[in-house]
Amino acid sequence: MKAHTKTYSISAVHSKKKGLLLSPSYQRGKVWNSNQQKLLIDSILSGIDIPKLYFRDCNAELQQQGFRQEVVDGQQRLTAIFDFLDNKYSVSTVDRPWGSPVKKKAVKYSELPDAIQDQILEYELTVTTLSNATDEDVSEMFLRLQGGTPLNDQEKRNAYGSALVTTVTEISRHAFFKTLAIKNARGAFQQLAAQFMLLEKNRPCDIGSKHVNDFYDEAADLGYDGPLAKQTLRTLNALHKAFPRTVPELDNKATLITLYCVISELVSCYDYESCITGLEQWLAEFDTERLAQPQPPSEYWASYVAALVNGTSSGESVRKRFEFMLDSLLTRFPGVGLKDAARDFTTTQRKIIFRRDGAKCQLQLDCDGTEKLAWDKWHCDHKVPWSKQGPTSVDNGQVSCVPCNLKKGNSV
């Protein structure tokens, strides 16, 4: 890696704006607030030095996209400068040594006298340009250079410079994320995308910071065309089809994570197309009922509410919420059957059927159906036999005692 340092006027750097990649994958987006931006402009107008900027010469692929250099360090400063030159915010003139020629208390760049505009444009920035620098070199330098606003966990992961970082970034641009009522601040969508991939890998599971970090370390070579990314995209496609617009229920991260698990299960195991258009209404009713729970909540809701209290990301909390929400969905859409003509009912389907039928035999071929059966002493029977193309769905399932089910055999 070679480094070359030179000074450039703000005017010269601004003229190259279109060729500058301000937000490489390891960068963290816009972090500075308006006061931080205004303070930088005031420093420039007051002739105070600002820290050095670091650029890297772009590779051939980025050059084909029109970029000549990427900003390794200095994104916040350059964004503040470019936004001011583009009249996106005003700075105060009160009690400023440069403010005497200006009558207004706050001005945009175009409202400044020509002499002060020239002062800004002629201000010199010190830039170190890196050449022949690998992604690992740049990522390490980025982490070392950061000061001021500390990097959060996802911003640090974005600096790893691996295939997985690129994959997660691409997944985070899926159309479903654009419908969320969650702000994409400081890598929020990238963190969700990484957690979604982790859930696809081992659903449901712990998706806390440590486990996501371990995933980045262990799966660094996972590409966008790999099976895990493709499965994540299939689930996101289904989510976007079910929720094509912003809904208030998904401003809650715990609900979003739980819903992702449920939809992933549907996509993987069930013929879910028949319920897809009704999922938005179902989720609205689900969340309305959750919010209406008294304190303490009803016996039915107790496990879900307790799981919410125990944290958004812990494995046990995710598992309990997932099982509860899947139970609710399959109860609402009992015609949803398993894929690939699967014969055995899932545990969730069995629970719904057992509860619906009051734990009593519905066949009544060798009993009167009055006795409540123990959980481990019954068969889940296909009303229309599986051998006769009967679906493995809640609608087509019923509680049967063992003698009655054996007596029924293959008959309807």
C-alpha cells in the first residue's frame, strides 16, 4: 500500500464530487447532526484546521460505475461541506468574526457575500490518497481512524471487508426494507439483513450482537449467489408480497424478527400462497389483541408477553415468540398445508388441532368421544386420508383415539 499526501482547495474537491464514492460498504452513512455540520463550516470560516481526509483510488469495477476515488475517512466532513455548498442548511452569523458583512442571523452558502464564498472555496483540505491498498488494509485503517462518534457494532462489521459484508449490504437493499417504519440509521437495515440470514441458517436462534459477530467471522466467504442468501431473499420476497406498503405493526423490531421467522417457516415448509393476501389483516388483528392485553395478560398470551419482556434477540425469546405467532397464523388460516405432500402434521398443527377439538376423539368409531385424551395418547388423523390426496393441514386434521384411528384405516 502506498500513500501520497497533498492539499486541495474545497473548490477542487467539490468539482470532483461525482467521482467520489462517499459511502463504501464499511462506511456508516450520515451520522453528524446539523450542529456538528455547522460547527465544521464555522471552523472553515474561522481558518481553523480540520483533520486530514483519506481517499483510495477505486478499482476497475468502481471506475466503470464512474467513481475515481472512495472516501476512507472524512465522509461526515465532506458531506457537511457539500451540503452547505448545495444550500441544504444555514449557518449562524451571530457573534462570528466573519459575520459582520452579513445582515441576516442565519444564511445559506448562496446568501454569503462573494468574498466569504471565495474564502470557503479556497480553503485547503489535506488529503492522503492510498494506492494499491487491499480491502483489508482499508478496513483496518478505517477502524483505527475513527474518533468522535463511536462506531456501533454494525458499523464495525461493515468495516470487515468480506464477501459476507457485500452480501448483507445487497440484501439490505431489498424492496421490503423500504416499506419499514424503522429508520435506516447507522447500518440498521444491514444489521436486520444479517440477523435474517442468521435466522435462515438456524431458525429460531439467538441473534444478539455476539452471535451476529460470530456469524460474520465464520461465514465471511458467503456470497450473494449462495443458498443462504437466496433463501433469505425468497423470504423477503414473500414478506414484500404480503406487506407491500408500510404498516404500523412493523415499527416494532421484536414483531418484525418474529414475523420473519414465521414467514421463513411458511416459505420453507408450507403451501402458503392461499393466505398471503390476508397476512396484513391478520397481523393487524394480532398486534391489536396483544396491545389490548390486561396486566397480567390472559393465560393464552402470557408466554408471548413474557418472551417480549425477556429481550428482542435472545434465542429463547425468539423461539417462544415464533411458536406463538406461527400457532396464531395457522389457526387463522387452517387450510394452509405442508409442502411436498408431507404426511406428518407439525407440532404446531397438532397443538392447534388438539386445542380446537377439545382433546376428544372426533372419529367415534370405537368410543363415544367423551373422554379427554392425554397429549401423548392420541393420533392426529387426516379426515380425507393422505393416501387419497388429503392435505396435511389443520382443516383436514382431527383428534382421534388410537383404537378409532386404527379401525378407520384408509377409509374416509
